[in-house]
Amino acid sequence: MKNLLKLGASALALSLAANAASAEGKLVIYNWFEYLPQDLIDKFAAEAGVEVTMDTFDSNEAMLASLKAGKMGTYDVAVPSDYMVEIMGGDGLLDTFTQDEMPNFGNIMSQQMNLSFDPERKSSVPYQWGSTSFSVNRDDYKGDIDTLAMIFNPPAEVQGKINVLDSQGEVLALGSMYLGIPQCSTDREQLKALNDMLLAAKPHWASFGSDVAKDVLVSGDASVGMIWSGFSAKAREEGANVEYAFPKEGYVVWMDNIVLLKDAPNRANALKFMNFMLEPENAAALTNFAAYTAGVNGTEPFLSDAVKSSPESNPPATPVGQLVQACSQEVQAVYDTIWTNLKK
């Protein structure tokens, strides 16, 4: 019996060792759609000698729900926005690393350090940053677009031809800016006004869609589209006569980040990937693909002229963009109800 137990223990040890060895050759990424070019994936896979797998999501909230529903331990890294990093950290979903574990950590721009959502960058590194506003097809509408009313109280010419991002945080943030109320307001009357305004605007919208936000502008199915800045630039590159707005009431600015997930099955490879994306040439390749902006020093020589001159990436001095705020649990519960009512 003792010999059998020894054999069983040896087999288990060999099995665990084999699994560990195989894990050393893998990396599993959870990322936004259309947000990482295949050639960069291939480059990292070749340099690190690992097999890369990537699943995608279309909103921060969808990513969080998936992880909480049992996907923790499946992915090594994810790419949440600023406020979602804070939420994930508070929920215990993130691991930490030291600067010594990441040789390129010093390439991070100083303004991307010591941010409220991850002080001292112990769980995340910058990926890309940009803004969320709306774009208008100038063949369809030639009037003033300097207001969020284009989404929330649109002129007759574009009613029924508006696409809105399927993104709770950004829609409610922009709606609050339009009404001139603070994000995460605890005032019941203000929250009711936000709910009522969104429900009144909804009949003017043709669709909710994040993954189609660019395509409906290019195809002409939408005259106005709430959209991320890089998607607007891509829509123009694909032939749409669109203008991106920086409305007077404000717009969203965001920083997407690569986070190290708790229980990452391939932690060492996760850190290698995060370090890889802090190389200026790699960060610039990502920027050239996604049409946003990197938070890494030294990318300028590698950037395309189109990215450098993009109007979406060169906002005016005013108005100033606002980050989406992470609300208290009490306010978030109300926000969830508002969003559920809007999506019915």
C-alpha cells in the first residue's frame, strides 16, 4: 500500500509539474474588441516563446460581470478603464507587482503615475488613453454640433439615426454632464432627472451598440454616433465624412490599462506582456492601430502622421474632459436601475 501511495504521489507530482511547464508557455488576455493588432500578438509570442489566447468584451461592465461569474483564474491580464481598475481593486480581483519585476516600468509617462485608481501603479500599466464623445456625418447634418443635445435632445434631421454606446459608465457620465449635475450624485431629484432625460431621449436612438459604433457611421446607417475617439478617426479613414465633437457641456476622457489579475495562471508571462507593451516601439504600434494615445515615453518617432494630426487626438483647451467616476455602492445600485430601465 505504501508503494502504491508513493507511486500515486509521484504521479500527482509529475502531473502538476507537467501542468506548470505547459502554463509557462501560455498567456490569456481579456481585452476590448479591435484593440490589439495581430502582428503585435505574434511579435510578443515569438519573443517570449508563448502561446497567446485572447477573448474580447465590449464594455467595462460586461468584463466585470464575466470575471465575477466565474472567469477569474481563466485570464492572466485584462484591459479595463480607469474607474473599473478602482472597482476591480476594491473587489479583490487584482494582483500586485513590484517595479523590479518590470524592467520597462520607467518608460511610463510621469502624468500616468500616482493616479487615484491605482496609486503608484502596483496593479496596472498604461495601455491607451482617449476620449468618448460623438461624431456627426456632415453629409447629413451641417448645423452646430457643440452640444450633447445631439445625443440627448437631437434636432429633427438626425432623430432616429443615432447610435449610442452600450456602455453604462460613459452614457450616464455624459448624461450627467448634459444636465449639469455631478457624476455619482446622491440627490434623488437629480437622479430622477437623469433617468427621465435618458428615457425621453431613447426614442430618438436607432441602436445601442459598441462593436458597431464605427461601422454604422461608415455605412450611413447612423448620422450621429456616440463613439470613442479612435473609432471616429478610423471611420473617417474608411471614408465617412464625420466630425468628432468636443461639446461645451464636457466629454469623457479615459485611460485604459493592462491589469494583472488575481489568480492569473501564467503570472510570469503576464508581467512579460505588460513589460512588452511599455516598449516605445510596441506602444506606438498599438497607437497606430487603435488611433488613440499611449502613456509611454519615446513613442513619437514611431507614430504615423495620421495619428499625430488626428483631430480626435488634439482636443481644444476647453472644455476639459472628465474621467468616469466610480460611485458608492448605494449610488451604483441606482445607476444600475437607471441603466436597466433604459435597456428594456
